[in-house]
Amino acid sequence: MTDTARVFMGGTFDPIHNGHLRTALEIKQWLGVAQVTLLPSKVPVHRQQPARSGEQRLAMVKLSIADEPGLIADDREVLSDEASYSVLTLESLRREVGDTTPVCMVLGMDSYLSLPHWERWQELLDLCHILVVKRPGWVYQPCELMQQISRRHEITDKDKLFNSPAGHVIFRELTPLSISATQIRNLIAADQSPRYLIPDAVWDFIQQQKLYGFESKI
């Protein structure tokens, strides 16, 4: 168990949902770290642009974890004037925690396999470890380059993440919660309730702010 390692999970969180939150909490408990950081992006580069502003998505993240001390929100990407490149975020974190603190970035399998398309992706494992969340039943079909990366960097002992600041890849299968932000946005746009897929505080915020095409007749 360590109180110094930094573990973070980025994403658009548009909106944040119980799948995100359960994943973050299970990672915290599995690794035995003090906290896991949820880090909403401002302008993601490699995916569709969010439907809501960075400030609104950050507000929903904060509401969703208000009563969970093991999860915290980080506003550095939302407040940044730069595009949300992971390598820039990691450089910012490194300036904050120093060169020797273990830093672990949580990615879904699809994001991990797409790394060769990311900005300065070859530098990521110099700055952090990568924890890859596997969905149950997922067929692991990496390209040859990602096969080489996995063979070179993969570990199975989670404790090794805390013995060095960066450089390892570890895979972990978590509780399956087949929830997507797209599903939630579509429900709201269709005048259907997304309750029990998202925290009540987030649903209240969406209704108050009339986000995602919400109509009061729901």
C-alpha cells in the first residue's frame, strides 16, 4: 500500500456515470492507493468533441464524488489553454510530483491499442505506468507494434508499479458495467430517465442545467 503514488483516469466524462466511478473505486482498492484522480479533458484530440463544456463536465465529476474521499477531481486540463494531450498532462504531473514518484495512467483497452496514434506516444512510458482495464470477453488483438510494447513492458505483479516511477504496463479485469455516456445522452434526448446509470447528484445537475436536450417532462 502506498500513499505517494499518483493514479489518474482521464476522459471526457460527458457525463460521468457509474461505470467510470466503479472502475476508479475498484482500481483504488485493488492497488491500495490513497486516492484515484478523475481528470476530465477540455478538448480531446483523438475522439469526438464533448457535448458539454469542460466546466460543466468538471462540475458533474465533482458532484459525483462529493461523498467519496477515495476519489478526487483534477481540473488541470479543463483550465489549460492547450489541447488535451496526455503527454502534456503527464509532464504537468511530473513537474508537480517530481521524477521519482510512481504515476499510473488508467486506460481502457481500446485506448491502449490506439496509442500509436497519440501525440508523442513513445514518451508516455517514460512518464508513467499504464494500467489497462480489460472488459470481460474482450478479444485482445493488438497490432504488431503494440504486441512488442506489451511484451517489453508488461508485468503481472501490481506491487512493481510502486518500485519505479514509470515504464510498466499491467492489465486488470474489473466488474463489468456496460454503461456508456452515449447511451445516457441518447436516453435523455429521447425523454427517458438515465437514473441508476449516473449518480443522482449528476442527474439533478443535468435537469437543472437542461443539458443533453433535457426536457422537464421526463
